[in-house]
Amino acid sequence: MVSAIQHKREAFWFYRFLSIIYDQCTDLGTWTEAQRDEAVEDLNLNDRNLVVVDVGGGTGYTTTGVVRHVDAKNVTILDQSPHQLAKAKQKKQLKDCTIIEGDAEDLPFPTDYADRYISCGSIEYWPEPQRGVNEAFRVIKKGGRAVMVGPVHPTHWLSSLFADMWMLFPKEEDYIEWFQKAGFVDVKLRRLNPKWYRGARRHGLIMGCCVSGVKPISGPSPLELGPKREVVTKGVNPILFLWRCFLGFLGIIWYTVIPVYMWIKDKITPAGRPI
Ligand SMILES: C[S@@+](CC[C@H](N)C(=O)[O-])C[C@H]1O[C@@H](n2cnc3c(N)ncnc32)[C@H](O)[C@@H]1O
């Protein structure tokens, strides 16, 4: 079963509204600059001339971390939301980047095109995560590196219920399996946490895992997949769409309360103790 917002049309409408305040929420919430910089570090940007694609790049929050290490003219931001991309276009440090609309499961780049692929906080909306990971594999060159950041599944029963209602919260082993199945080698997983979570993961995290891998051969992924499950131009059943929006809304409320709860716990629990 796929969760409420793990559909392209629903994700589009979600970001139609969230794009208005997205950049104000990031550093306050569970996707801090420190977490983002850890993810960018895993990309190993050791040359300013590297060609980089940021998939599901949104307002360019991650890309602004990338362009500190590589020339902006070599960086492409791709997203399915024109509203998110409009915010990226306003950022001075991204003015030389290429900014395009597109689908993470069907990238408009040639095979073996880029040196690096990064995607942060987007996989949870993809109806077929394996297809998106295969695309990451296809578009980078032999020896290139891909980094993907996404949520981590809660172990707490109530958080688990709300997480599953809202969007995809994969388990750590799912990320590793998708990367290995796509053909990546040297697959590594780094746990991300805002500092004030003190490593607690029972309620899950919206940005909790950073998985990376290296492409060992040229060409597309050896894992062949059938036809795409979701074709956006087909339209959606409006009742189903509203039902998913309602479930998604409940999930969002819960995951607004949880970071505040964890923040208060961090403030009142003596230093050095787990929360
Ligand atoms: C949480 S935001 C992350 C934005 C940015 N990467 C960051 O680090 O702040 C998720 C983004 O994924 C995009 N997205 C969701 N599904 C997508 C798809 N199938 N193809 C491309 N982008 C997608 C959304 O429009 C949104 O901008």
C-alpha cells in the first residue's frame, strides 16, 4: 500500500501551498543546515567542475549547500513543482544554475551525464522509489556518486500510524536495498538527526537517513522495471484525492507536534541523558 501523499498529483498540490513558507520552515524544523551539510559532504564534491543534478531540488535549499563546492553553472535543479522552483529562481547564489521541471522517476538527462546526483527529502513522495533510484544510477557516470536523504520509519506505534497515513517513511534497510538492487556499490548509510533530538529515532524523522553509493559501470541500471505505475496526465479520482489530502493533513499535524515535543524534552532533560 502507498501512503496518502506518495502520489505525484497530491505532492504537486501539497507543494503548491508549502512552497510559500518552505524556506522559513527548514532550519526551524527537522531539516537543519547542519544536516544538509552532512549530506552534501557525502557527495564528495572534490572538484569545482563536477556536473551535479539536484533532483526534487525544490526551493534550492540543498543546492545552496552544493554551490559552495562546485560552480553553479554545472548544477541543475529539477523538481515537479513550478512553485518550489520559482523560489529557487529568486536566490542569488543559484542564478547560474539550470532550473527545470521534471519527474524524478523519469529524468530528462542522458545516460552517464552527471558526476554527482543528490536528492534530499523527495523520495517519500515517489510512488516507486526503486524507479527513482534506478534513474539516479542511470544519469551518473561510471565512478560517479549518488546521495539520497529521506525520512526514517518510527518505531513508536502512534507515530508509525500517522507516518504511514502521510507519506513514505522507509526503514534504513529499504534505502540500502534500493541502492544495492539498482547496482550501486560502496553503499553507506549515515543517520541524520537535528542536534536537539539527541539521537532519538522512535518517532521517526522527516530527514533521518542519508544513503550514498558509487556507480561501478556505465549505462542504465541492470535492474529492469516494467511500465511506470503512475502517469500524472491520466488525472485522479477527486474523492480519492480528497481522502488522501485529509489523511496527509492528519499526518502533518502529528509531525508538527512531534518536533516541538522533542524540543521541549531536550530543554528540560539534564544534559548527557537520552530523551
Ligand atoms: C521536502 S522538499 C525538498 C526540497 C529540497 N531538496 C530541500 O532539500 O529542501 C521535496 C521536493 O520534492 C519534490 N517532488 C516530489 N515528488 C517529485 C517527483 N516525482 N519528481 C520531482 N520532484 C518531486 C517536491 O515538489 C518538493 O519540492
